[in-house]
Amino acid sequence: MRFMIPPIQTPYAALGPDLVLAAIEQLGLPTDGRLLALNSYENRVYQVGIEDAPPLIAKFYRPGRWSDAAILEEHAFVQQLAEHEIPAVPPLRIAGATLHTHAGYRFSLTPRRGGRAPELEDPSVLESLGRLLGRIHAIGAIAPFKHRPTLDCESFGILPRNHLLAERWIPTELLPAYTSVVDEALDGVRACYDRAGDIALIRLHGDCHRGNLLWTDGGAHFVDFDDARMGPAIQDLWMLLAGERAEMSQQLDAVLSGYEDFQTFDERELHLIEALRTLRIIHYADWLASRWEDPAFPAAFPWFSGHRFWQDHILQLREQIAAMQEGPLWAHANRY
């Protein structure tokens, strides 16, 4: 099993406070020296104090992850949502551009928007989030992304599995078990997609966990569309669900009650919930492995370097195999 010592040169090795402030000031925005690093691993995100003005959020994109065209496509999508009065926060356009460069780093600036984590145990909150996602998907279905990827079995399952095996991240004694269970899990994913049939792919937020949602007295707003991509609508809904199967059924009913005020939901996509959860589990392990050279990752996820992680990972995949075989999660019968 390979766990590399992070090299001295990493993607963000040169990104210190002085460089961040200089990047902002080159745009004609005088900073007041206040800089707060925010919780982000894929990119580097800072709250930057601006003289005689509210702070701004500066997002420095991970080098090599997205093309300029893909980043600008994300910006355009969020701007389109904002123009339809959907509470998403697009990057500021400064000197005619939303994407800027400094010292080899690409970055954008957005206004700061506060809020708290939504109470996902409250059906009225879930219904409100469903309405918001229905509005986002109504816009997302208008046109496809051209430069951003599609969430599918190949990109979130097969390629991550192949990378983990090729780079020898699996402990030797667990390799037969991992190989067997991941292949069976991917077969289960394909079977779920076969049962769902020909599902429409739309522009998605892509990563609707509660950390990307902020709740205020006026409702919710999204703070990060960095993982926006093409995919089935259910991808933006299933991560709002948690607990036992009966609990998730009730939560799904609340979400769809709001969602279908603005967008028709294809019930065949319910076959994909556990398949998408399985792909996320496989992709997450590979994401950690792919980023291990970034010193922030060993510091934040020290358990990934242990034997126990892979034991638990294999167990998770076995549980997902059973969940996919159990059949789709349904909302209350009176909905369909």
C-alpha cells in the first residue's frame, strides 16, 4: 500500500497571504490586511477585508482541475440562476471578467453571504429546499454544459477504481476483497441504471451536501457550484436524505412536494439513489488518494492512511450492494 510523503512543491505552495492580498489589489480593490482562510480542500478560499466596503470571498482554483472554459461555464450558469432571482451567488464581474489570474493562480471574487446550516430534520425546510432545487433544475434543463463533465458510472466509478488499483492504494491483504466487492458494486450500479432506463441529463449543482447550503430567515442559498456538471436530477436531491429507509421516504416526500411546484420529477430516477451513493463512495476514496500530495489532506484526513479505512470502505460497498438490490426508495404512495 502506497502513502506518499508530500513533496515540497504542491499546487498551493506559493499561495501565501501576501500573494492573496496582492491578487485582490491588482484588481483595484484596496484590502485592509484582514484575511481569513475558510474551510475548503479542493480549492483555497479566503474571506478578504476590503477598505470601506464589506469583505469579499476569494476563491483560488486548484491548478489543473478545470479548464478556463469549464470555470467560465460554471460562472455563467450561476449568473443565469441569479438573473432568474434564484438565490445563488455569482462571481463579481471586474474589468469585464469573472475569472482572474495572478502569479499563475486563477481566482474569482464573490460577495460574502452569511447563513447557518439548514435543519434537514424539518419537513418544511426540506420542502423549501425542494422548491429551490426545482427552480435550479428548471433553468439547468434549458441547455447542456459543453465544457463540464457528466456524472456517470465511468467517471465516478470505473476510472476511480482503476486509479486506486493502478497506484496500489489498497492494502495487499485486502486487495482480493476490494477487487471483488468494487466490481460487484459497479455491476449493481449498472443494473440500477438499466432499471431506470433513458434518464434526462441536466445541468446540476452536483454536490448538494449541507455544507454547501446556507439557511437564513429568507430561505436557503447555495455557496459553491464548483462541482456543477451534467447528470440526473436526483443527484441534487438524494444527499438531503438521511436515516432509515422509512425516514428517507418521508424526507423524499417533503422534498418532492416542493420540487414539483417548479419542475416535473421523473420517478424512474428513484432507481438511481443508491447507485449514485455507491459511486460517491468509490469516487471519494479516489479523491482522497488523488489529493494526498497536498499537505492539507494528510492533516485533515489522517485516518485515510490507516488499514481501518479500507476495511470500512469494503464494508460500505457491501452494504451498498444490498441496498441496490433492495429496490428504489419511494415517496409516500399517495404521490404516485
